[in-house]
Amino acid sequence: MKIKMMNLKQSLSILAVVCATMSIAQPIEGTLNWYNQDGQGMFTEKAYKYLKKKESKTVIVGVIDSGVDIEHEDLKGKIWVNADEIAGNGIDDDGNGYIDDVHGWNFLGNAKGEHLNEARLEKTRILASLSAKYADVDSSSVAGDDEYKLYLQVKKEVEAGRAQFEQYMGMLDKLPENAQNYIKSQMDYNLNVDFDDRSLIGDNPDDFTDVNYGNADVEGPDALHGTHVSGIIGAVRGNELGGDGVAENVKIMVLRAVPNGDEFDKDIALAVRYCVDNGAEVINMSFGKAYSPHQKEVYEAFKYADENGVLLIHAAGNDAKDIDIEPNYPTSMYSFQESPLDHFVTIGASTKNKGPEMVASFSNFGAKGVDVFAPGFEIYNTVPQSEYMNLQGTSMAAPMVAGAAAMLKSYFPALSMKEIKEVMYNTSTKYPKVEGFADKSVTGGVVNLLKAAKACKKLAKKK
């Protein structure tokens, strides 16, 4: 789920949740590109100065998200083009199974050009699928059944969620428009067991061999989140429009697979495979959810990327929880995994504030589950219609690292993505004076591109 809202129990009101998660304020003087600067940023500008005389190669980054405004003024020249596909001829020219996929693919659409935009949360889908089996069952006969336990758990959560939002329905007209829309979406779609969120597409979301669906419209009806993520990765640098992207020599491959609700496991797995098969070296995944019914199929797609040396960057989530205890799917380690994937990185969100407030209040954390932190607070960048906006979340932190990895790969192509990942870990900025920060991730640091560039240069010389 994109820009996943924080738990309401951690906020004073629904309005605080909405405003804290999606700010539309203009950039504060002097902080436009804070994430690329010194201090609490990633030292991106100093890294470019250090590498100024070195040539770079183009790196393709797959963005699995809500869609991207590929015509945005600050993304000109930054969108991947499938050179083997002829636009608009209705033919699968390159034979990859996707007709007219010039810039990527939309897994949330159909052949008529229609789009799925609103979706249920995964727990709501699970409740809907299990209700027929367990709603009227004698509890004593299934008390030890794991599936029945899951049914009871999601039933409790969905009912609690609806009750929580129900209290605001009578006062909608007194709330700002974005708060109204959020509450309505929760009640009408996200937490509505009767809402059919897949019929428009026409496939079977539980059948991973049923792959002939979607369309080539990679923007879709709500590309705000994906456009912002793409701008963080690769918005044109130095043109004084919005914020600068982290990576300069980059192309964005667009995979629309994240609706206003929880993503479907099948769409994510197919999107990852598409990215790998079409040349992406980095994949950004700024989404997450509490349940994943098809974990093994998603893992197999990740393993496919891992075996092909493609780096998977995942946002840790915005629930202010320890994901070592409460997982945020997809994850780097499933219960059935024998060993961790070499090319999966989970990112927490840091801020431009010093001291205890350096870790964003909404960011998930984990001494094992989160690998490293990156800026994800008050990030000003691209949104549709060539506009710009401040957004925050681990959704913004993940593309910081995707951009950093792409930037390093572009300058040091001889290095593997695994080596680049390990360099980013080892050179991350540590904050020993910030109490508890070292225990919130594997590295205990924030990505530092200057140190990483220097380390990559030394490593590349050895090759």
C-alpha cells in the first residue's frame, strides 16, 4: 500500500495522520535538496564533485508503484524506452508477452484501457475469502485450525478498523478534503469486504500462470506516489525545477502495480520478473502490507532477481513498529527461507533533524529487518502535471537508496550490485551520540554517497 498511513492509535486524530503522512506545504527555505546535502543528508552533491571527471553508463531502475507521469517536465529524458517495441501498433513486437509496452506495464488495468485504482487491504480480502467457510462454523470443531485463527484475527482487525473510522463519518464535512477522501476510501474500499477489487482486470489473482492481463498505460488515474518516487531517483539535476534526483544517468522503467489499498502478490511477482527480463539493475518497491497470502510466489520472483544480480530496494513501512516482531511484507526473510537473499535491502526513514528526532517518528525499524536508513522526511519532488510536492514516508527513503545504488553502478559498472549494496552498508554514516539509533537497523547508519563513492573507487581499482 503506497504511503501507508500511520496507526491512528499513535495519533491524536485522523487529520493528524493525513497531514503528517502527506504534506502539501511548499519547501522550506534552504531545505529544497536537504537529502542530497551534508549533515543529515546523503552527501550526494559532494559525491558528484568527487566523481566529476569520471564517465558513467546508464542504469535502468524499475519503479513498481502507482504509476508515473512520464511526461513530467522534470523527468524528461529519464523514462525508459523499450527500443524493441513499436508504440501503438497493437502488436507484441518484442515477443515478451506485453503489447505496446514502450515504457513498462500496467498490471492494474485491462485491454479496454480501464484502470483499477481503489482496492481492499489484504486482511479484508482474506476475511472475504474465509467468511463463507468460517462465519457460521462451530468454533469448537476448528479451534486449533491455523486458517480459522487467521480468520478470527483478520475479522477482529477489519471490524476494529471500520469502528475506528465510523466515528468520523458524521463529521466529514468539518474535515479537510484529503482527510474526507481518506476516511471514505477506508470505509468504501479498503475495509469493505463486499467490494470486488479485481473483476475489472478479469484475471485470477491466485493463479500466477494467468498472466495475460493489464495494459500499456503506465500512468493510470493516480500517479502521485509513483511520480514522486521516480523524481527522487532520477529527476533532472541542476535545472532549478523541484528537487534534484539522486541518480543522474538513469532511466525509469514503470510498473504500475500498487493501488489505493494493498497490492496483489501476483502483480508484484510479475512486475519484478518484468524488470529483470527487461534490463533493470535496481528495483524500487515503495509499498508494503501486513499480510501476504502468496509469499512463496513472491519469494520466487525475488530469488529470480537475486540470481540475476538485480538489487531489490524495499520501504520498511510507516507504522512505527519493530518489523523484527511484526513483519511488513514483502520481507527479506520468510519463514520458509533457508538463507537471506543477497540482493534485498529494507530502508527506514531518517529526517533532517539532529538527535533523537533523526529517525522519523512514523518509520518502522528493526535490528535485523531494516538494513539502513535514508532521508524520508519533507522530501520535495515531482508529482503529476509537472507539479511538485512535499511528501514523507519510508516510501521516499527507499528511492533515495535506489537512486544511490544506480548512481554508484553508473560510475562503477564493473562492481556487482551485491558489492555496491555492501559498500553502502559499510560506509553509512553512524550516529553514536543518538541514543538507540544503532539498534534500529543492521548497519546503524544513514546512506553516505561520498564515502560510498570513495570506497567503490578503491574496490573497482582492485578489479
